[in-house]
Amino acid sequence: MYRTTIHSRLPALLALTVLAALPITAAPARADEVPPAEIGGPSTQEMKGLVLHYQYSTGREYQLSFDSETVAFVQFAETGGRKLDKPSEPGVMHYRARKVRDNLYLVHWINRSPTMGNIHVALVVDLRGHVMHCSALMPGGIELFDEAKFITADWDSHKLHWRAPGAGKAAGQG
């Protein structure tokens, strides 16, 4: 028969004592109650002026217009490449970018929207390959993991004006 002694329960008692001494904090319930970020490594703001019109393999089209600290997001109508009447929610948001190497950037943003919920997006923008890789967690837990091909890419400061074969003018320009 197994005898329980204080020595056999000592590890469990120590663990409970340590846990009891730790402060307990609730997970953030609102967008303004955000845990501190851990941001490290080099960042860049050189994407300012870059405008990308692209299409995912699923058929959806979007346009991103970068400023030094914010990016404007527009979804194109499902058919005909027309811009919607207004920018898609969230519209304009802050982003972080890292230059991985020439013509290759890692872009990230989190949008805490009171109407849509949290949106977490990570993009790898390959200007040389005219493609963007996306990983995103959308409201409702919907996961987006896709590749998008550029329809147009314009960046005046880098003398980049690229059109996909057969793209003609950028959609919405006329």
C-alpha cells in the first residue's frame, strides 16, 4: 500500500504556492485593453507611395496604398474590377514593415475593430515576383492563407510602374 507523506506532495505544494503568488490578470476584453507589444528587429517606412492592385487565387481583388505609417485598403467589386463606393472597413490602418531584402517586404497589421472584431494580417510582398503571400485571421476565426498576383504595382519613388499582361489601365481608372 502506498503511503502519502509530506515529501511526496512537496512538489505539488510548491507549485500551488508559486501559482498563488503570481498576479492574475484577465485577458483583454476590449480593444483599448491591449497587452504590451513585443516589437524587435529592423523596420522600414520606405514603402511610402507604393500602390498594389492584386487578386487572390480565390478571385477577390484588393488595392493597398502605403504611406509611411498607414496603409489604405480598398476591396474591388466582385465583378468587373470596379471600386466599391467607399473604402472597405477598416479603411486606413497602421502597419509595420520590414525589408527582408531588395524588393521583398514583410508587412503586418492588427486592426481592432469594434464592428468587425480583430483582424490580424501578415503579408510577404515580392515586388520582383509580382506576387504577395498572405496569412490572416479574420473576424469569426476565419483563416486566410493565400497567394495573390499583382494586377498593377506603382511606386513613383522607385520608378516602378508594372502592369500584368493584358491589364491595360488599372481597374477603376478610366
